[in-house]
Amino acid sequence: MSRTSLSLPHLLLALAIMAVWGTNFVVIRFGLNHLPPLLFAALRFTIAFLPAALFIRRPRVPLVRLASYGLLIGAGQFGLLFIAMKSDLSPGLASLILQSQAFFTVGLAILLSGERLRPHQWAAVAMAAAGMALIGYLGGGDATPLGLALGLVAALCWAGGNVVARSTPGVNMLAYVVWSSMFAAPPLFLLSFLFEGPAAMTAGLASADAATWAAVVWQSVGNSMFGYAAFGWLLSRYPAASVAPMSLLVPVFGMGASALLLGESLPLWKFAAAALVIGGLVVNQFWPAGRRITPA
């Protein structure tokens, strides 16, 4: 980890990861055209577990942590996100709202450690909250109140998964994602059976075309396995401060792809909301570093 800035090939790799993660919200929308959301999520984690688990060794972490991560990310983050995106949240705004996980992660970490928010963190949270309020006020059909609420709870579940994963530093995140999927798929299938019903599940599978199955596979292989493995590989070779801020590009790719491929409108208020949320993330990420390098 001698280099502090990404080399050009590694910068391009990081951009590719952000493009995959951002455009993945459009892929989700394609999959939801035929599959019920909970069934879609169950299939996603099933393929993430098998056949990869036959070739990737289970990480040496307690099963309770794998189970907690799988439930939070599977039934929590993606289950709720897919439900919201079915009819209450557009792909572009979903990619933006989900970035609030960064603030929830900080909040949970502070809650567990007993620390207090610093002034710059309060400012960052206020900026992001203003962006979410703008989405809630002007979202209309692109972000109904239910869609915004589900998106925020999904982000909270993602933050909970982050806290669980960080309790075992140095773990192979690809193996962690693969083996935790074993605990995500069964409850999602059960929830799909209970709330979507066997008729809807059967109809969804029967109507699924090649594009739908490609969306399911892409969720598992492209988004999870490539994204997590490559991002973890970069984090193992560069300081986190050089790699982590790249995630600020996820909503840029998400909103852009949704506008280009799905025709999602981009009125001025969406740019304002994005500026507030991303601005809050920038303040939270860079302000302490900026204070450290300021001459006394």
C-alpha cells in the first residue's frame, strides 16, 4: 500500500465498479417487469450462493454474523429496495436515496461507541436530510412517501450490514457475501410465498424472459461478486481514503443511466436533491482530512 493515489488502470477499474453499481438500478427495474420483488431478491441471493459456495471457502467468522449480515442485506436492504422500486421509487432516485447508508453507518457506529456527532457531521446530516425532504416534497410518482420510507429503511439495513461486516476486519468480502447469501435466500422465499403468493411466484417465473434472467444473474455475478471482489481488492492495495470516495459516483451513474435507458426525467429539483445528498457525503468524508492539513 505504498501508493496513495490510484494508478490509471486501477482508476479505470474503480470507475467500472461504480458504473456497475450505479447502472444496476436500471437492471433491477428490468427484472421487476416480470418477477415479484421478494421472489426476485430470493433468486438473486440463491445464485450468489450457488454454485460459488462450491469453490469459495466459508470465511472464518461466527455463523451468527454471517446470518445477521445475510438477513440485513438480503431481506432488509434488497427486499425492501425491490418492493419500493416495483412502483414507488424510480431507479435514479433509488440510487441516490440508498447513499444515505453512509450517514446511518456513522450514526450506528457512534451509537454503539457512545461518541457524539462532530459539528461537521451534523452539517453533513443536515444537508442530506434537506435533500431527502426535497425528494419527499417533490418526488411525486418517482418517489412516493412509501417509496422514500422503504428506501431509507433499506439504507438503514445496509448500514447495519456494514457494522456487522466491520466487526470482523480483514475478512474476504467476496466469501462473506457468498456465504451470507445462504441466510438471505430462504427467508426471502418464505416472505414471497406468504405475501406475494404461490400464484404470483409461478406466474412470474413463467413470464420471465431471457432479459429477466440476465438481470437476476447480473445482480448476483456483476453487482455482488465482481463489485465486492474488485472493490475489496482495491482497498487492500490503497488507503481507504483513496478508494472509498469513489462511491460518490454511484448516484451519478444511477441517475444518468435511468434517464438514458428508461427515460426518467431529470428536473432541476432532482439535481438540487442530488447536490445536497452528495454534498453531505463530501463534507462527512473530507472535512476532517481538510482540518488536519490546514496550517495552524
